[in-house]
Amino acid sequence: MRDEPSSAFPVRASHVAFRSGRVIDVRTDEVAMPGGTTATRDVVVHPGAVAVIALDDAGRVLLLQQYRHPVRRLLWEPPAGLLDKEGEPPLHAAQRELYEEAHLEADRWDVLVDAFTSPGMTDEAVRIYLARDVRPASAPRFVGEDEESDMPQRWVPLDEAVAGVQSGELHNPLAAIGLLAASLAAREAFAALRPADAQWPEASPFTGSVRESPSP
């Protein structure tokens, strides 16, 4: 069983309904439906993201607390970031985010899980890595801005973090997906993980609205 591309619903017409000039665009597609009808579908066009489940030698996972304005909550989540640097490989983006958000480096990297975060409304694709053999970064500490200027960090036993997902205490989707996947992988001694440079055909070529917006 596997997800696969489909040409059964061709797009008859398409236009950008909203361009943020920052991260997302909203595209409106006229999509051919079975029986000869068409339907309008709005798509939040997103550059995608990477996240890092960092495990230490004691089996603890690193979580950061960050304010997320759309839900007006401080969420515990793994280090993560947008794929908005043109030409940057996803693994390099994950390594950069681990350094910038947690001031850590890791010697061992694997692909933990790939996912579409909300395929009913957006094409956002995420890749979550497992980072092990972690250590403090050798470069100077990165100074974040805005919501990222003050992100508390906590090392939590993996089982405790998974219990937080199951009990409804943790809601960030990358945390939920990554923690559950890491727990399963740990039971299998991480034997089934894909290499860090595994192919990722679902990744979007879009690198953010700021890059796509026409020059003034």
C-alpha cells in the first residue's frame, strides 16, 4: 500500500488568489471531476518544512516551546523550519534548524517520517529526521527574532513525550507525528529507518511567496 500521484483530476484553470509576499500563497484551481463537472478548490501553497527529533544517549527527546499565533498557544515542538532557502537540501535545512533553535549538532541522521500536514487544504510536505549522537554546537549561539527570541527547551523521556501526545497535552503535528514514529522506531532498534539522503519526491519546488512575488 502506498500513496501515489494521480492524473484523474486535471486542473482546467488556475490563478493565484492571494500572495502573502512572505511564506504562503493561496491558489484557486478549477478541477475536472468525474462525470464531466468541475469544482473549485483553494490550495494554500507552502514551501514545506523539516523537523528534527533529537534523541540523547539517555533516550530523551528535545522539545522547544514556541508561540503559534493562529492557535494562540505556546506549543511544545521539535526544532523545525521552512524549506525557503533555494537549493538547500532538506538534510542541510534540518541540521541548520537544530543548530539555530537548539544550538546542537548531531553525528547520526536518519529519515524518520514524511507527511503532508493537511492535504485537504495545503500542499505542505514535511520531512522529520531522527538525530542521534547529539552534542553542543561548536559555532556561536544563533540569536532568534520575534517568537523565536525566547524558546524554552526541555529534554523529556521519549515515553513521557509520547504519553503527552496520547493524553491530548501536546498538539503540534510535527511533534505528534515525530514522537510516535520515534517510539515505534526505537522498539525496532531503529532498523527500518531510511538514510538521511533518501529521495523525497513529495517535496515542493515552491520556496515561499517572498521569492515568487513580482518585483515592485
